[in-house]
Amino acid sequence: MNAELLKLRYLPTARWTAAFVAGVVVVVGVVLLAVAPSDPDKYVSITNSTIGLVTAIAAMVFGVWLATLEFSAGTLQRTLTAEPDRNRVLAHKLLVVMAVTAVGGLLVAASAGGLAHLAANRAGVEIDDGDLAGQLFGSVPVWLSSAVIGFGFGLLSRSPGGGIAVSLVFVLAFDGIVSFIPGVQDYTYGQLTADLTNDVGGLGQTQNGLAVALVGTVAWCALILAPGWVRFLRGDLK
């Protein structure tokens, strides 16, 4: 576990990813302050759509990066010499991915929501703070699942570029393909994560209840994580 945390501290990718997300949060807040929309929905929709997408992709990239780090750096044998239990190596990596994404996601949601609220107050516009907070904080579990999916595809591809590409295809295009199958459209990854956000944030109507959305999202993550995990355990790693 300490080794994974040290990688976050000393290697630049994680810091640059976090800095990029923080920069987007600040830019969105500054734009809202400068433009000062008169429509209160703009403060909620612009913040949620921009921050939600950017943070989900950043979490995915972070998951892929930590899964493929030893493969791309050529240090896998050194890692397995220090810790020969491959299950433990992966468990520690996944735990760090989930913990960092969860903490970072909460900070992003709080910062983005605070800046949007400040911009609305400066413009003299009344916004629904509950709706804003619900959409942002309700997205944290989805960002967490994005990181796990990135980790799973990273393990399977063993390539940073390949892991990111496959993860993006899955999130952006896979739902559109499988939704044509009768009875499946309510249980696609996109639908379940949308329901999870709405259920956690107390927003609107959903196709599935909280329990179904949570279990379904976890099931999709496990389905993606399993092949790469098994390949790591049984494969000849160089």
C-alpha cells in the first residue's frame, strides 16, 4: 500500500491529472462569474455537465495509469519480487484508486458547487442549491466506477493508451449498441449510473431504484475488472 501511495507522491501523472481537474473547476467558476447568466438553471447545468464529464474522464485515466504503470515502466518484476502475492498487489492498487478518487471527487464537487453558488450570488440570481449539490455529489459514485473501469481495462490491455481508448469506447459507445437488445436498455452501464446519480442526489425520476442501480453498477465494474485480474494472476508477466 505504501508503495502505491509513494507513486502518487513522486510520479507526475497523478498530480497533473488532479491539477487539470482543479483548473477546469476554477475556469468554470471564473466564466460563470464573468458572464453572470440570468437563468438560474445555467449555474447548475453548466457546472454539472462540464465538471461531471471532465472528472469522470480524469478518474478513468487515473485508474488506467495505476493499473498499467509497471507495464509501461518495465518495473513489474521488481514489484513482484518485493510482493510476490499478485492478488495483494492488485488489491492495494485498486484500493488506492478508489480511495483517492472518492476523496478527490468529494473535493471537486464541493469546490465546483461553492464557486457556482458564489457566482450566482454575485449575479443576484437565486439557484436551487439542493439540485446543484445533488447533481455534483451524486456524481461521486459514478466517478468512482469510472476509475474502476479504467483500472480494469488497463489491466486487460496492459497499455495506457489502449486502456484509455477502450474505456472511452465502453462509456461513450457501448450503451448505444447493447440498448437495442430488448430488455437490456434499463440495465446498461449508462442508465444504471445515471440512476445512481439521481438516487444518491435525490434528483428526478429513475428507471431503477437505488439498490438496483448500485448493484448493477458494481456488477458492470466487476465484469470489466475480472478478465484483467485473472490475466494478471495467471499470465506470464515480464
